[in-house]
Amino acid sequence: MSIRKRLILSNIAMVVGPILLLLIVEIIAGYLLMNVIEIESRDQIQKIFISIHFIGLLLILILTNGIITYFLSKSIIRPVNRLTHAAEEIGKGNLDFKIERMRKDEIGKLSDTFETMRKRLQESQELQKKYQENRNKLMMNISHDLKTPITSIKGHIEGIRDGVTDTEEKMDAYIETIHTKTIVMDRLIDELFEHSKLDMGRLAFRFKEINLQPFLIDLMEEYQLEWDEVDFSFDAEKEKDFRAKVDPDQLRRVVVNIMNNSLKHMDKAEKKIHIDLVEKFDEIIVKIKDNGPGILNKDLPHVFELFYRSDMARTSEGGSGLGLAISKRIIQEHEGEINASSRIGHGTTVTFTLPVSRI
């Protein structure tokens, strides 16, 4: 029953109840005066009747109001007090409790609203804690990944200053190393900046509808020109439009990140990268498969995490551990998903999906 109906019924009870009880008292008093109690005069009967009437009315009002107030207090004030206590606990930052629904009225709905608010605050608190942990981890990784090339640059500059490079060949080698390390640092800073813009929602996406088949073929042919020792292959249903609404520059970054990651760890004499393009239901599925060393099962769930690199990846030159994390964010902005599968010794397949454009 709603609070409004409850208040209406209580007001009716406060009027009707005393009247009915007073009538009962009058009937009982009249019966007692006329048949049980012996009274000599009519005036005395009238005085006693008025006294009983007044005392009865007073007791009835007290009793009625007391009963109605008690039930209203039980059904309204107590739940409100419990909600007040819950609000105080939330105000103190204590979110480890549950607000039970007490009634099926407005207060019950208010309890549900409080519980929803508590859950969202708790989720927000946990998310904030996770963000803080990620920030701490991010700072540690940035410090580590910047310190390595800086230490190398510092060592080579000190060598030049101390006259270690006493030949032109040594000088060229030192300068080349310094140049390589600065490129690594520059790429790391660019990727950090890119990820920060993604994280803050400040990276502008310029979506347009394209056919993914020629887009991927053109990109693969660019790689083929640079990596003639790698066998690049492509498979898709010919003469079919795989149309999707994407930001071509950002999607190119995703494919480049994946392919660079594959090429970096190639360990076979015959190196292969194969791209599959298929449409299934309302999704376009892109699979990029290599025949590299594969990824360990313990590493596979973490490959899209910030700065995550397997032990093998850490030994390779120039990896920041940001490429796949950025790729995941870009695909998510395209309302798609990305994942990886792998078999040790047989290679890795990175798969991402994009919604089909029906416009």
C-alpha cells in the first residue's frame, strides 16, 4: 500500500474510530446507569453520564492517536531512519553494506534507489582504486622504459667525451646507437601521448565508410615492398564489399601495430603473415596470422594490457608494450572487439571485429 493511501486511511480512522468507540462507551454507560448502578436523581445521572462521556472521549482520543501514531511510525519513520543511517554511512565512505527493500511503497522505491546509488558509488570507488593502481604501474613502466635508452645514451656520450671513440668507425657506431635510442624514446613518448588522448577522450576520430578489402590489400603491399623476405598473403571473398564506418588513419595504426609486433618476433627461416577477411552476421572479422614463435598461455591474457611484454618481448629492441593496448582502445572506439590466440611454435592470430555498415 502506498504512503498516500496509508495516510488517507489513518486520517479516516482518526475521525471514524473515536466516534464509533464513543458510541460504544455511551451505550455501555447508559446501560450501567439505567440498570446496574443505583442513582437517586436524574441530575446525578446526567452528571455521571457527562463525566463518563468526557473521560471516555479523552481516553479514546489518546488510545486512537497512540495506536495510529505507532503504526505510522513503524511503517514510515523507522524505514526513513534506516535510510538516514545508510546515507550517513555512505557519507562516511562506508559502502560495504546492503540496503534491503523494506516495503513495496514509495519508501521501498527509495530504498532501491539508495541501493543502486550505493552500488554505483562502490563500483566507482573500486574503479578509482584500479585506476590509481594502473597509474602507479604506468609510472613505474615509463620510468623503466625511459631509463634504459637514457642510460645507454649517457654511456655512449661519456665514451665520446672520454675519448673512447678514437676512430671514425667507433664514432659512427656510437652516434648511430645514440640516434637509435632517441628514436626509441621518441616513439615511446608519441605512443604515451596517443594513449593519453584516447584515455581522456580527446583523440578525434574521423569516421567514413570504406571497403576494407582494398584498404588491407594496399597496406599489405606496402609491407611486401619493405619486407621482401616475408610471404604476405590475403584471403577474402572476391568482388565483395566489406564496408565499414571507420577512421582509416586509426585503423591503419591498429593493423601496423599488429603486423610490426609479428615481424619483430619472427623466428622462422620462411616467414609468413596471412590476413583473412570475412563477414559474419553484422560483423566484419579481420584475422592477422603469423608463423612466429607464439605466445605462452600465461602471457596471452595480458597482451593488450598497458606496457605488458613477455620475457621474450622484453629482450627485443624497441618494444614499448603500448602498441596492442592502443590498438584495443581504437577498436573499442569503433564498437568492435579484439583478441589473440596462439600456439607455441606455430604462431599467433590477432582477430578484431568491426560493425558492418548498412548505409
